[in-house]
Amino acid sequence: MKKKIISSLIALSVITTYAAQAKALEPSINTNDKKTEIMDKLSKLSEGKLKADLHKSNEKDGKLHVFVSGKLSEKQNIDEKSVLTFLEDNKALFGVKGDSNNFKILSINKDNLGFTNVKVAQLMNGIPVRGAEILVQFNKDGIVSNISGSVANDIDSPKSLVTSTITDKQAIDIAKKQFKFNSLSKDPTVEKQVIVLDGKAYETYKVNIYYLDPEIANWDVFIDVTSGNVIDKQSKIRFDGATTGTGTAVDGSTKALNLYLSGSSYQMIDTTKPMAGQIKTYTANNKQVEPGTLVVNSSSTFNTTAFKASVSAHYFAGVVYDFYKNLLGRNSIDNNGMSIISTTHYDTAYNNAYWDGNQMVYGDGDGTTFTYLSGDLDVIGHELTHGVTQYTANLNYQDEPGALNESMSDVLGVLIETYDKYNVKSGGTWQFNSADWVVGDDVYTPGTAGDALRSLADPTLYGQPATYSNYVHTTSDYGGVHTNSGITNKAAYLVAQALGCEKTSKIYYRGLTTYMTASTDFLGARNALVKAATDLYGASSAEVTAVNNAFTTVGIGSTSVSDPYEPNDSTSQAYAITSGTTYSSYIATSTDKDYYKLSATAGKPISISLTNLPKDYDLYLYNNSGTLVAKSINGSTTSESISYTPSASGTYYILVFGYNSAYSTATKYNLKATF
């Protein structure tokens, strides 16, 4: 079978993590480990086909990212009780401990492939934990087939969360003092939320502050209920920042508009879509207001310069709706037919466009850095996809999840633009053209021909990294969300190059909406997209291979290698060997451990050799009770060997693993034992 080489692939072993310790500290087998017991149970249910990736986030919240697929349960009813019981029975797998840590159902949805997807929030003392969500998927037979998401685990005892000492009104006052504004556009909202930072849990008031003057702002402020200290704050504005391209507001082409006639007034309202809401376009008349005044005309021909920005915004909003509805079956941004609202002519010479959590806003640009921001379909597709993300994965706008948020908008924005360019809706052939894979080329630096804001084909052209090894660690721009998005943008470009635009659209949409959660990082994105491709095209399909290869190319995870002895990551999964036979295999990840077992006779020597080592691998021998009886720990690539005469007959276990997390997917080691 195939071993998926994904960084930090969970070792299904009962061996304590050893690689980072000095060699004087021996690994030991803990046969009573609850996590190992669960993994062994799931592996048996899956008949050896279990795939599991549990890795810690590199971000300050330190969440555990979870992705487990296979047969994870017997057939059962799909309801709240069965889901919560399943998670409670298996929460030790995630390192979630104690009666105060539990879960709450957020939604239950059946998708168009017949899978039932249940989104669950983690609670601590009954309070939601920020960004801690699990997706539990049932297949068509009512069997749990996938778990993905992120949890807060191994944190301080929830008993440290004590009774509030400040009121919610006091929290609002504290939050207001963090900003300078003329007036609030909405009354602040307050709710309790637990956040985890640097291994500590804080019970907080989450206060939302929203204002438009002197700038647009929509902030969530997290205030510790005991001290009144501001623990964290997050902006909910999804700006594209200085991230558009070259061109004009409207390219001069004539667009067919869906309008609404009210008396003698032609309004920019599209009521033709199969949605509960409408597509409406407003103008702010160069003021700082939302949504502004509905765009109207006495004629059905909107052909003056004053209407150009609104014509583009209105037409392109319809294209975005058609892309999601016709290709992907999604009914508007929230999948419930919500209205798509656009405001053009925002402020004066405003060099930005953004999704504010409720609607779209476009500036006119200053004519030098930007022209009319509504004039580029990939910009509009990008921003409206922020809305889709908000209603699905709701990726945190910080560090890797934030860069992934930006990347998903870039990728789907480009796909939306090519969907329109090649007239796919009306039967045109959807072409893959490398020149199409740029963002903002129609509105950024209008005086510079051929310029763009970002390139997915070559992110380095505009100062973005194209590989994970060049990830930019910074405190600006929410951890570099507009910079590091280049890494996953490049992966998407490679997927589309291999599969074409239609399959890429379907894989990325399903990955975003079905398998990503608020804290999904880059590796979690690979897992989500591979699972989406598996659902759509099969586990052994060229589509799955293309996604894996693309992410490997940019340094997120690694390739797949063939290993007939896997899974053999624990004593319960140890591969039985015969005397005198050579076994060639890989230590395939930094956490991979390979177990083999043999039947020994008392008084008859056991001789083991480990040769052809690409890295510093070590060799251990354990008896049936898990006691270490012999080892060989030479340095570097020196071969290892053990000679041992057992005093008792029975099963003995051989362990091969890489010292200090050493591994290689290029070269197999050779193991031979005589006994």
C-alpha cells in the first residue's frame, strides 16, 4: 500500500517520542497509552488503511491539527447524540482531557456526493474555544469516514478560568479605548470565548467594534474577564491591501446588465438569479458611507463615465454568482441565497477594495497606483470568495491560516475570471493559460503595461515566496498573509496546470468548504485538498497525485513512496519477518517508526543487521513485555547490528527509526535477522 509522506505524520506507535532526546535516554513502550489504544482500534476498523496526520501548529495558539480518514466507526445513526458520543469516546486521540472539555454541534449538512458533514465546536466550561472546530464526516452508509479540524489540547487546566470580575459593559468600554474613531456604525456586541495563547487558556469577552470614520474598521477585541487586560484583537475586514493590478476601471466593452425597472427608474438590482436575495449595486458618491445610494438611471443604457465602476461591479458580481451556482451548486455567498451588495465610488482616490463581513466596497483608486478597483473580475472574485470563506472554513486572518485565506481567494478569483473569459457558462472551452494566473492586472498601476499585483505562476515576480522554505516570518500584515499566500498560490497553479481549471475549481471549493476549519494551516490545506480530490475522483486517481505533487513541489509535505510493510508504526502493527530474509523499507517522515516482529526460541541467538543507511538510523530490540533488551546506536550512516541470545521463547520486536528525526524518502534501508 502507499505511505503518504506528510510532515509530522502521526506515529501510530506506542513508543514515546524520542528523536529530539539524547541517545542516553531510551525510548520506552507504554502499552496502556489511551491514544495508542484508540489508534490501534481505528487501524483495525480500517483494516490497515487508516490515514492519520496529527501535528502541532507553529502559531502562538499551538492548536493540534487533525486529519484522520478510514473506517472510523461502525454504522450508526447520524444525529447530534451519536456525533458527540463518538467525539467523547475518542477525544484522548486529540489530547483533549477532562470533563470540562467537550463539544457542541454547529451544523449538520449533507453534500451533493451523499456525505453528511457535521461541524463541531470545542467548548471549555461550556464556552467556545476560538478557532477550535472539528468536522466529522459520515459516508453514505452512516460510517464515520473522516475527522478533520483543529483542537486546543494539552493546555492549562480549565479550572484556572474563574468567575468574571469585570462586566460585559466594562469590557465594551475597554475595547472602545483601543481605537480612535468619531462614532460607531453599530452597537458593540459581546460574547464569551476561550482563547489559547502560548499554552494558556483565557476566558475572555469578545467585543466587536465597528466604525467607518476616520477609516473603515471591524475589530474583535478579546478581553480577559478576570483582569480586564486585552489578550488579543483581530480585524474582520478582509482588505486586499495594495494587492490589485494594472488596467482601467472598465475596459470599454459592453456588458449585458440585469436591471430592475421601478416606474421610470432603471435600478442596478439583479433579480434574475435563483436566490432569495438580489444582486444590488450602490454608489457612495465619494463619501465614507455603506451601502450608499442605489445606482439608478432614467435609461437602461448606463454608458457614461460616472457609471463605469458600477457597471463592472454589477456585472462581475453576477459572474461570481454564476460560477459558484452553476459549477459548484452554491447559492450565493452564504449558500442560502443572501443578497450580494456592492458599493462603488467609496471615498476619494481610495486605493482599496474589501469584503467587510457583509458586503463589497470598491474605491476609485488615485489613478496612479490603482484605477477603479471594480474593474478587474479576479479582484471581485477574490473579495467575494472571502465571504464564502467566512461562511464555511472561516479561516483565521493570521499567519498560515490567514495566508491560506488570501490564497483561496486568489486561486478562486483567477478561476472565476477565466470561467468568464472563456465563456464557460455558455459552453465555451475552459482553457488553462499561464498568462491568466495573475491578480489585479486590470487595475494596478494603470500607467505600467503588463504589470500585476501577484502572480500565481511565479510568485517571486512580485516579492512573494514560491516555496515553504522561503516562508516570511513577520509581525506585519497579520503575519504576512499577503506575502506567504504565494506558496499555496504556486501549488494551486501547478494543480491547474496538471488537471485544468474545472477540476481544480471543484477540488479547491470542496477542500475549502468541507475539510478546512478556522485554524487550518498549509499542511492541513494539503490534507483537505487531497481528501477532496479523493472524494471526487478516487484515492488512486491522477487528480490526487497532482495535488500531492503540487504541494510537494512547494515544500509542503513530501512525495508518496511504496512500502509493502506499512502500516507498521506500533507493536500492534509490527510486520512479521522470517529468518534470513532481507527487508527493504523507508523511514519516511521525521516521526516514522518501523516495527517488525519475530518468534524466538530460548537459547537460540538472534542476529540483526541494519545496512544501506541514508541517514543516522538506530536499531532496538524489545521482548514481549516491552523491555529493551539490546540496541545499536552508531553515528552517521554506519551500519547497525545486534547479537542477542534470548533466555525465554516468545515474540520479540525490532524497532528501526531515525535519530534526531532523520528520515529519507530517496533511499531504502536493508534489515535482515536470523533467529
